[in-house]
Amino acid sequence: VPYGLLKGRYGLARGDLDAALAAARRGRESGFAELWHTLQPAVLRYLKAVVGNSAAEVASQTWLQAAGEVRGYHGDAEGFRVWLFRAARHHALEELRKPARRAEDCGGVASAAEWPDVPENWAVEQENTERALRLIARLPKDQAEVVLLRVVAGLDVSQTARVLDQRDEAVRVAAIGGLRTLALIVADEQSAGDVGDSGSGGGEGLGT
Amino acid sequence: MSEREAGRSEDFGTLSAAEADRLLAAFGGDAHRDLAGLIGIGKTSASAGRTAGAGGNTSHDNTPDDPSTAAEAVGRVLAAASAPAQPHELHGYDSVRRAFDSGGGRTGTRSNRYAVALPLGRRTVVKLATLATTLTMTGVAVAAEANVLPQPIQHVAHQMLGGVGVPGPQPRRYQPTASGPGGLASSANTPQPSGSPGGRTTGDSAHGATPGSSPGQDSAFPDKVIALCRAFTSDDGGHHLSHAERGRLADLAGGESKIGDYCVRVLDSTDTGTPLDPTPSDGSSSTTKRNVSKAGQGKDRHHTSEPKDARRTSGPTRDGRGPDQPQTIRRSRH
């Protein structure tokens, strides 16, 4: 079982990565592996909301950069998480700037069917996660980014502000606005499910 | 927001700012990821609702319109969005690991090349080859002084340098540094002027007997030999060389184990051998440079991904943060 799985009681593993970072900086692959396994899911989810189907590729670019530069990184693990998401965002913006990019790719969330080899017992949780990300991706972009960085990446207000190059206050406003908007989206989805396809699972929201 | 959603703010989907705050406290940053606690959010939402502003919680009694419903629904979304890692999210580490193992750099083809040619991992090979060079230098000195070559050490060195089959920085680095000791060795007992590989072959004087003694006349290697050596030092370690070709090289080099050294000499003398492998630091710094310059082109040049940058911004943002301070500081940087 990979590192990141089932670490902690609930939610994405956050963990104390200072030791792992220190090891990675000394060139120890085990340390870097722990960084990757702990942070990659959050990076991927964040990127899904920003660049949709290109998330895996952009995440890979992000980590290739991290692999090259982590040895020269000076700072603690919290700082590294900020650095990593800054890098992810940078690569995502580059990706969005590509002229060949089709409009419908933006902000879409890859469907569960695109991911092969998912064990059966993960299907429900995965479906819930995919749907949740899809709902969040429907927020205005600035709100979606803030919500994802706060909730999925687990960054606090000032860390999020550093990733986005915004002021803390702007992050606070966007986060609260994002959640309130999200409530509207969820309610909308819910009622659409009630009216339209009740029983298909769209009604009761995401469950847990 | 669509009109439909805006209309719903009157009834179903109302989430007060205070509830949003509580959700963020529960999920953002150092969260207590406790769903039971989350469900409790709704209980305090009625009193908190007054901060929600116009259109807020006018009807929160026991109905689906109760704001706690909204908080709960959003809480579930956030919980699902931050659910534990799933297996499909942990695919693809291998390429990243190769990049890390190769000392970083923008790997792509380069790391793949190493993955094929150097199963040991690049850093290991660097160490081994450096060690081999050192040992070989020692061997040269010893041979020069005592005229006795530590054969096993030579053999190991040959194995490591020759077996790798890649014109990495080590064999090339060997050449210039070797000229010193090589000169020593040649003054002692070898004829050729450049003499760099002399130490490796002096002891058994196989060197003098090297067919063609081509090492002496640097640029005089036949194209055919150069081609063979290119093949031998190519990415796959020369595995695609035929038996006959390999035998030919072994003849020229004075032994199978000496092909590596021989070819290093050959290719060095042509000066158009396969390109030098970049050192890890080269790779990473060029990556950094590229990203920085790339970032500089766009308006989002704050997003340079240089580690130092993230660190630099951390100071002002974290510490004495006036509302405008971080922004001001960033602006002043460019």
C-alpha cells in the first residue's frame, strides 16, 4: 500500500513532512517518495479543477521540476507545500495558455471512467470525490482555486495567499464567497436531481 | 451564477458567512477532519446566520431550507473533495523517481536514457566512476613509481568504466585529469605522449603492444573504429554490437575489458564524440532558469517556481502583514 493511503483517520494525508523533505534534500529517494505520495493526490485534485483532463500531465511537470530542485530547496515542509502548489499553478497557467487547447477542456474534471485499474471498493469514494471536485470546479475560477487550496491542499489563509499572489484578505473573501456559492450549486444540483433523475444518486448529494 | 441559482439563495442553498468560516476552519489548513464535528455545524448556524446578510436565513426551522442543511451539504462536498488518497491518484511515480534519481533536471529523454543504460541509477554510477578514476589514478602513480600495477584495482576500474558503456562525464573528466598522472606514467614506462590511459595498461605492458598503437596518434583513428566506439558507448551500452564487431574492438583495445577506455580515447581524440552528460547541478539550474525566464514572459511572473521565490515571499506574508504590505513588496521586486 502506498504511503499516502489511509494515513490519518480521515481525509487526505497531511503529515509531518519535514523529515521527508530533509531526506529528499540530501538526495534520498525515500524522502522524495514520501513527499510525492503525500502531496500528489492534492496536487492532482487541484489541477483537475484548473486544467481538467490535463491534470495528470501538469502534475507530472510539476513533480519533475520538484525532483530537479528539491535538493536546492531551503525551507521547511510547509514552505515546500506552498512552493509546490505555486509550481503546479504556474504549469497549469502555462497549459491554459496553449493555443491548441480546446475550450471545453478548461475546468472540466476528468470522469472516473478515464482512470483505469481502480479497485471496486474505491469506486464509491472515488465517485464522490470526482463529483465534489466537479462541483467545486463550477465556481468562479478564483473562488474555486481558493477553496481547493484551502480544503484539498490544506493550506492556511496566508499560504494560499502566497500561492495565488494575493492578499490574505482577498483569500478570506474568496473562500467564504466560494463556499456560499458552492452551497447554491449543491442546492441546485440537489433539486435538479430531485426533479429530474431522482434515484440516480444525484439527489442526496455526495453522501459520505 | 445563473439566475436559477441566485433565486435559490432565498430558500435552499443559503450558507451564512459564519458557517462558511466554520467549514473552512474544519477543512482548511490544519483541519480537524471529523465528520461528527461537521454535522454539529448546523446547530450553531441559526445564531450565526445574522451575519449572512440580506436574503439570509429567513426560514430556518426544520425545513429543507434550514441553513444547517446547506452547511451540511457543503461539508459533505468538502469532505469528499479531501477524501483520502485513492489508488488511481498514486500512479506515475516512476518517471518522477527517475528524475529524482538522475539528480533532477528536466528529464524526459535524458532520464529514460539513463534508465536504459544505467540500471544502477545515475548517482551510483557517478560515485562508482569517480571512485574508479581515483583508483586508476592511484594505480598510475603506483605503477609509475614501483612499476608494479595493482591489477585487481585496474580490473575493477576497467569494469566500472568500461562496463557502463556511456560516455558520461567521468570518462571524459578522466581524460584531462589523467594527462597529469599519465605524463608521469609515460615518463616512466610508456611511449605515447598523451599517455592518459597509460596507467591502466602499463603494468602488463599490454599497452605497448596495443595493436595499431593508435592512442599515440590522436586524431588518426579510422572512421570505422570511431563508429564502432560510438556504438559501443551508445545508450544501450553497445549491446547491439555484433559479436564480431565487439571482438574487433577488443582486439584494438587489447582486451575486452579495455574497450571502454580505448573508446574514450578514440572519441576524445575525435573531439566530436557523443555530447557530455550534464551534471545534476547543470540540469537543475537550467530548469530553474528556463522556468524563471518563462515566467518572466507572462504577466504572472510571480509564479516563478524557483524555490527561493516561495521562500522569499513567505517572510512578508507571514510576519508583519499589513494589508498591503506583501503586495507592495512583491511589486517593488520588479
